[in-house]
Amino acid sequence: MVTVAVLGGTGALGSGLVKRLAKAGRQVVIGSRDAGKAAAAAAEYAEGVSGADYADAAARAEIIILTIPFAAHAEALAAIRDAAQGKVLIDATAPLVPPKVWTVQLPPEGSAAQRTQAALGEGVKVVSAFQNVGARHLHDDHEIDCDVLVCGDDAEAVTAALGIVESIGMRGVRAGPLANAAAAEALTSVLIQINRTYKTPEAGIRITGLPAI
């Protein structure tokens, strides 16, 4: 079973993914700007979870999941550029720009995932996923009523990402090329607005009309 690095694994979304991946029996490396903070977070889990800085965590894993705030996106990509070559990177970044995070504000590249691909180069297989999953659900021990849209240009990388999604008890849906990540990323702001309007704890999405997958 491949090792997974969760960069931003001390944050709300990242730590939720770490918890679910560890429960599924995967080897996980928590990546943080501060290696000491990552090691302290890893100590809270059972055997199989370790901590490191961004670059070291990326180097030690076959699959990298990026779960950092958009404001720190460029810094993290610069730190892992060399270590990420030849690997699959799942970008969960939503391009939220405070204070109006409930308003869609996509970057000039089209999406955060496309920015990641441009920054890291073609040697990294970038896939987009997890933008529409509420962190609270990942931390709670219940079935998550939410699909995960998975976008990417490399079929094998998309399949690997779907395997990660399914291993933590969720349904992944193939949603087309990496350019389509713009739709998933934009939905994050839409869901935040829905949460505000209906006072609901972290709304999600379901794709209807699909055969059993």
C-alpha cells in the first residue's frame, strides 16, 4: 500500500483526511511548514503516521494530497517542486479569497489545480478532489453523505485518487479533465453560501442518476 503525504495535515481538512486514511490502514506523512508541529500532530495517531516539513513529506510519499489555504498555495508548491516529480498530487485547494469566501473567485489560470500543474510541470500528475467535503464530516465517525468530484488529465492518476477516496468510505466521481476542476473549486464558495443561508453544518453534493459505481 502506497504512502500518502497530507500537506497541511495539521489543518481542519487535512487532519480529517489523515484521521480517515490512518483508520483505513494507510501509511501517512503529515506535512507542515513547521516539521516540529507536524511531528507533534503525528504523535496523536497510532503507528503508521509520521510528520515532516513539506519537502520531506512529499519526498517520502507516492501520493501527495495538498490541503492548504489558497494564500499559502504558491509557497507550498515551491517547497515541493523537486520532491513531487514523478508522483500523483491530489490538490484539494479551494481558491477562497477573504473576506468574501462565499463568492466565487477563481485564479487567472482557471483553477487552483491548473495553477498547481503549471507550477510543478508535466512531471507531476495533478488531480483535483475533496474541495466539497466538509472537514467536520471527516472528523466524525459516520458515513459521509457527499460525493467527491475527481478531475485530471492522466487516467492512472485519476484512478489512484479514486482509490484514496474509496478507501476512506466515500464515492468518487470521474468529472473530466483538470480544467473541470474550476467547477468543483467554485462549488466550495457556493456551499459556504448555502451553509450561511440555511444555517446547516457543512452542506455537500450528490450526483444523481448514476449506475452503481
